[in-house]
Amino acid sequence: MTIQDIVKVTISRDATPVRRASFGIPLLLGINKVFAERTKAYQDLESMLEDGFLETDSEYIAATKLFSQNPRVEEIIIGRRNSDNIVVTVTNIVPNIDYKTTINDVDFIFNSGATPTAETIAAGLVAAINGGTEPVTATDNLDGTYDLGADVAGVAYTVAVDTDQTINKPYSPSDTITSDINAIESENDAWYMIIELLQDSAEVLELAAWIETKNKLLLTTSSDKNIVDQDVATDVTSIAALLRSAEYSRSGVLFWNADYLKETDLGTNKYPDAAWNGVMLPKDPGSATWAHKTFVGIQPLTLNSTQTKNATDKKANLFVLTGADGRTRFGTMASGEYIDIMRGIDWLKARLEEDVYLLLTTNDKISYTDAGIASVEAVVKSVLNQAVVENFIEAGFAVTVPKIEDVDPIDRQNRILKNITFKAVPAGAIHIVEISGEVSVF
């Protein structure tokens, strides 16, 4: 006889745990020809270079800002918008070398010969490409450039060229930003904050309307001088004014323009919104205000009090010289709601959904009794207590659950538990302090 004949132990493993929603992963939304998928995740800059991104690409520059902060985000997701047509330029003319254009990892080569011109090189590459089987057609522009176009609209293809050619950028999108972001979300929705790289006001406005229906946020940078040089009544065209007019609570604008620098632009100032996210996304949702933050890789602006008021009246955010260094003001969405509040609410909603779902799925049955209702109540309180620990809400919240005798018999028959409510007060944050005093000499 063995011990197993007396004591039987069975350990099971749940192979499909609930995936926790992440509130620390940014989505860099742009157009690239590096990968054909709609999204790809990266944990470092080296992997981006290995895949074919250039240091001059918008995705790489924005990722540099994200990964340069301390602490830094652990992961970014690059979302690819669709672009069917691009232009390639022969930039260097060198005799007797192989010029190479790679489409979908297939190399197309043309030897320049003894007396090349940009036109002959482009024509040779066009012939090579069109002689292949990749679903892309090349068109010679007869001026040392050639077009590449998808044979079927919307079918992605990747492109890389040698150092003697240049792919003209930025690419032009082929589809609406709503169509692109829907495709990206369908493939991968693990991200939370969108950093929109093209910074086109019309597209940002369209994207803001889309994200207003999601539990995600959008932060963009605008260089429109009207944001700071026109008051709130006069400015009706800037993206800050338009988003504020729409009262969007999930989209925010950070103003930055090199013309307002105290010192010379050092060329490192692109995508301050990415730098700001790099500082804030590693922090627990709701635990930190987005105001008064500094970050590396961006120079602060020098604005007068009128310009500052013009921007903040429109709920636009700023990174301005404050004292000895740059600091953000004031961490709001276009509606005036604070970013930390929106992020904290999204976190709280997700954790309540996830933890109650875990209660239901890790127990054989939660009885429809006062005891069963109490177990749901305990989960809700546990999540709210965590929100207190994270400094998102104040202690002293109230949770109300129904008694079994008050439950609608139809709801009980349908096994639906309703009327669980809670009241909580955000912990908030102090952004401005006013002190008055008197000193007397006796």
C-alpha cells in the first residue's frame, strides 16, 4: 500500500487565466513599411533597428523619448496605418555597384554599369521589380524616382532599400484613421495610450471621436501658435480649441513649438508627448498627477503669463520653464478632466470586471444567497481598498449590496445580480498653493 492509497491529492492548472488590462503600454500610431502586421511590440530600440527602422523614422524618435525616461516603460506597441503607394528616390549615383530594393523580403537588384544616371538606375530597378512576382507594381517617374503601389488596395507590403536610395517620407495614409485604428485594435488591443505620430489636426479630431467610446486615452502634440497666441474666445481652429469645444474627456493636447524656446533648438525636441508618457505610464494608474513633471530629451518653452493662460484656458498642456527646469502644466484632457482621474477610473473599472469574473470562474458556484452576494461585495471592497493604497481614492468609500429578500425574483431566476453600488471620492492632487502671511516687528 502506498501513501497515495490513503491520501489522494489532485492539483489542476487553469490554462486560460484572465488577461489583466494594461494601463502602461503606449501605442505609437504611424505609417511604416518595416512590417506587414498591423502591430508589433518592442522592448528596446535595438530591436527596432534590427527590424529595419531608421533612427530618423518617427516611430524610432518617439520610442527613444519613451525609453529614455527613468523609470521607463517596459514595452511599446507600434501600430501600422495602411499606405498603398510610396516613392523611392535614387540619391547617390555610383558606377558598377548593385542597387537593391527589397519587397516582402525578396531582393530586386540592378547593377548600375559604367556610366549610370539616376534615371537609368531607377528604370533598371523598376524592370527588375515588375519582372518579379511580389504583389507590387513599380512605375518609373523618368526623373530618378519610382513609385511602388500595392496591386490590391489594402494588401500590406514591406520595403527596404540600400543606402544609395531613399524612401520618401512621411508616407501618405490610404485609409481613414478610423479604419486603420479599428484594424489595429482588432489585431491587438493590449495598449492604452495612443501617441499619434502624424499630428494632423483633422485626423486627430477623427481619432478623438473614436477613442471617446473606448477605455483608452489619446495624447498628441500640436505646434499651432494659436493655442498660446489667441485667447479662448478668438481661437476656434486649433486642435486644442476643437477638442475643448467637443468636451472630449479621453483626448489631450500638449503644445510645443521651437519658436518659443529660450535657447537654440538642439534638434531633440520632437514628440514631447511621448516623453511625458514615458515618465507617467510606468506609474500606477491614478497614483500620480501628470502636472509638474519633467523629462529628458525635450527643451521647455518660455511663455509669458498671457500665453500660458491662453493655453490652459483651452485645457491645452504645456512643458514650460519653471524655476530652474522644465515642468508640465497641468495634466488635463480637453474637457478639463485630469489625466490621472481618467486613467484611474479606467483601471478601477477593469479591475472590478476582472476580479468579479475571476470569482465567478474559479468557483464551482456562487450561490444566489446573502452569503454569495457577500462574496461579490468582498471582491468589490478588495479592489476599492487597492485603489486607496494606490492613492487614487480616499479611504471611507461605501459599498451597497442588496439583501436576498429584496432581489427581483425574475433576476434571481435569470441568475443576474444587480444593484451593487459604491461611492468613492478621488484623492485628487494639489497643483497650486496660495499662502498669505504677516510678519510683524515688535
